[in-house]
Amino acid sequence: DAKTTQPPSMDCAEGRAANLPCNHSTISGNEYVYWYRQIHSQGPQYIIHGLKNNETNEMASLIITEDRKSSTLILPHATLRDTAVYYCIVRVVRNYGQNFVFGPGTRLSVLP
Amino acid sequence: KAGVTQTPRYLIKTRGQQVTLSCSPISGHRSVSWYQQTPGQGLQFLFEYFSETQRNKGNFPGRFSGRQFSNSRSEMNVSTLELGDSALYLCASSLSSGDWYFGPGTRLTVL
């Protein structure tokens, strides 16, 4: 699975949009982009995933560039509860061997 | 629908002992995977089970083992505990090949 690069930390003002970037320049055509987040000492929480097209759900939006070499997770109106470590992962969705390779992620701090 | 549950939530053991951790997946999920999280190494994959069969294994010594039962519940065992085994152990379940949902974890402290 391809590796990803994320900034180690970011700040965002409460109520503003949080835009978390992820570079995955070696992504293959059949690899999906997944985002998870981990609030302190809890298990990682699934946010969203996509292959080529932009995706949106009740939690966030995922914008993938046309060349698929980078993506951005957007939390439209960040709250204090969104303070967490955010992981961007690229992986092939197989019928076997489903492990994620987690990097260090981005520590997002939402400030009041 | 109930999420992934892990028991116990906290555990303290001493070096040389063994420990068994339990994971109950989301109802209907047949795939279970385990991860170890430490401050130094981050989240690392241990193993994955589907229908009682181990399908994938991470780079951990043989002291780490697991199994899955016919009801999809899973256990992992660590024998001859070392100080470095102190970590948050996370279990995740999946319906098929898609999204994985993590439990709250078991925090193991080895003294």
C-alpha cells in the first residue's frame, strides 16, 4: 500500500472549516483514500473514504485531486470535540489482508 | 447497533505472565483485526481473522497469537509478557472488505 505524508499538527478556530491535507504521490489506481481519527485514548473512528470522486457524508468531505496524488479532508464547522489525531491511509480493498498502515497522522487542535 | 466491545478495558500484569484479551465484533461482522498502539511505534497491525481463519499477520513475535470463534468473537493472547508489551490493544471489525470499525481498546500495563 502507498505511503502518505501529513503535517504533524494543525490548529483551527472553532466554527471554522478545518482543511487537513494528505499527500499520496505513489498511489496506485486501485487504492482508496481512507480517513480515520482518534480522540485521545479511544479507538480510531472511521470518517470517510474515496477512490476518485469527491465524497461527502454527515461528518466530513473528502476532496481528491484529479491526479489522485493528494487529498484534503474538510470538517466544515469544526467544534472542540473534533480535536483529535487524523490519519490518512491509502490501501487496496481486497478480500483478504485488510490491515491498515497507520502513519503518525495530523494532530488537529480546535481552539475556542 | 452496538459497536465493537473489548474486555477488559484495563489490565495490569507483571513480566513473564500471559494475558488474554477479548473482542466482540459488531453484529454480523465476520472480519476481526487487532492492532497494538504505543507512543513510540504508533498503531501497528497484529493480525486479521475471517471465519475463524487467520488471513494476515503483522511483524510481531510468536508470543502474540490470536483466534476467532464461530460466533466471530476473537481473542488475542500474549505469552511471557515483556515491559515493551505495555500498550493499547485495539480490535476492529468489518462486514466484508470495506470499512473497519474500532473498539475502545484494552490498555495493558506490564510491570
